[in-house]
Amino acid sequence: MLSFLLRRLGQGLLVLVGVATVVFFLFNVLPGDPAALLAGQRSDVGTQAAIRADLGLDEPLPARLLGYLNDASPLGVHPRDSAGVARYGGVALLPLGGPRALVLKWPYLRRSFQSNQDVLTLLLGYFPGTLWLALAAMLLAAVGGVALGVAAALRPQSWLDRVLVTTSVLGISVPSFVAAILIAVTFGFYWSHWTGLSLTGQLYETDPFTGERQLVLRNLLLPAVALGVRPLAIIMQLTRSSMLDVLSQDYIRTARAKGLSPGRTVWRHALRNALNPVVTAVSGWLASLMAGAFFIEYIFNWKGLGTVTLRAVENLDFPVVMGATLFVAAIFVLVNIAVDMLYALLDPRVKIN
């Protein structure tokens, strides 16, 4: 297990290096100059050149990429004096000759061009909004998908089964941002006087009279539904297929022949053995939902990673874009490793080599 974990972590590190390289070059070939944007329209060439030099934008692309990877890596080569090591909050491990050493540190994602705030601190401040949105959407998709999948499997080829399968195909086909627009306009605008929901809102709102922060769960409902529609449809179809396969097994027929009630046969024996592919799908979808939440957050004006990332793209804030991309990619890697290990623990037939 330990060798598997170390090998997967090494592979994940290579994935993050590849993601950083691709996004770095894509961002640098886009039109626009961050220095000109920061200096303003009336600035002269000298001012823009000074800002470009201060941000390190005057260096060659390969040197800038290597410098960024060195800063973002947990192991980097930095000045070994106390000021150089303390800047990254790390510990000097191995002197490399001269003024530099191999330093073990927290990943340094640099500072925002716009706010001069540490990027990692900025992302961690917006991360809870995206996390709660993804968890709510995943809970809705898992509970609703399993329940509807079981209902469809218990009555195959019935009108209920046909309706649920057709609806699930529609849910898979419609992109999340299209579903979000339809849900927002319908339930947050036209029918808002019936639903009590609004187009925009945050998980925590400040009372204008008392100044207290209040948890407003109803603001989470529409974004979570919009984000959870597609995984709900997929989980429903997975549950239905898996349940149909399990219900045709010999031990289910034996349980029925022994006189077990239909409810106990389904919930205690059939569903438990049918949930393995569903657990894998649910675990894998969590990271995907965090990435897919970007456009959902923009539509509902939800404060999360998507909001800060799209704003950074508009303002050519390169460190925030790179930091958000690596942050989400790291979550993908860690969740996939955890899913593999969880699947092996749930199913004894799966071996980790």
C-alpha cells in the first residue's frame, strides 16, 4: 500500500508539472499585457517597463517557467540565509554550494498582480464556498441518484422506468451552465415569489441591523441543483444497471425463496453489493464538481474559486490563474488516489499492485 501511495504521488506530481507548463504557455500567448493594465492607459513606456521588470515579465519564458515551478514545488532551490528560507516558511535541508540550498517548504504560488495578496491565502479564503457548493451538489446527486436508480430497477420496462431513463438522458446531455441558466431564470426570477429564492446570494450573509453573519442555506439550493443535475443522472443510470445485474444473481433468488421480505432483500443484500460502482462515481465526481462549479458560481454570483479565477483571467492576473489551476489539479490527483484506495478497501477482489 505504501509503495502504491508513493508511486501515485510521484505520478501526480508529474501531472501537476504538466498542467503548470501547459497553462503557463497558454496564458503567455494570449493577447494583453498585465503591466500595461496595471499602469493604466496614460502611462508611458518607461513606467510599463519598470512594472514588467518588477513582476519578472521581462525574463525569457523558459526562465520564468522554471522559476515558477521552483517556487510552487514543495522542494525548491532557494537562498539558504535565514531571510531567504523564512520567505517560503521552509527549512533548509541540503546546502548546494554557494548561497543556495535545497529547501523543504509550503508551495509558494506568488502574489496577485492586482491586490498584491498571497495567492495561496487568497485561494484558501474562497475555497470554502466552492467546497460547500460541491458537497451539496454531490449529496443531492448521490441520494437522489441512488433512490431513483433503485426505483427504476425494481420496475424494469414500466412507465416509471421509461420516464426516469429518458429524463436521465436529458440530464446528461444538457451542459451544467445551460441547466444553471434555466434553473436560475425559472426558480430565482419568474417563480421567485413562490419559491422564495433569488438569483444571487451567499452562504453567509451579514444582517444589516445587527451586523451578525447568518447562515442562509436557501441560497445554496439553486446552485447545488444546477451543479448536481448531471451527476444525479449518471448515478441514477449506474445504480439502475448495477441493481438489475445484482437482482438477477442466484443469491438474491435464494434470499427470496427463504422468505425474506422484498424490502430486506433489496436494501440489505442487493443494494449493498450494487453500490461499488456508485461509490467510485460519487468519489470521483467530487473533484469534477469543484472544477465544474466555476461557471455555476459566475452565473449565481457565488463567492468561490470560480469567481476569483474568472476575475483574474479578465484582469490578466497570471499568479492567481496559475495558482487556481494547480489548486484544482492537486485536488483531482489527491481525490483519485483516495478513490483507488477506498475501492480496494470496499471490494476484496480489487488488489493494489
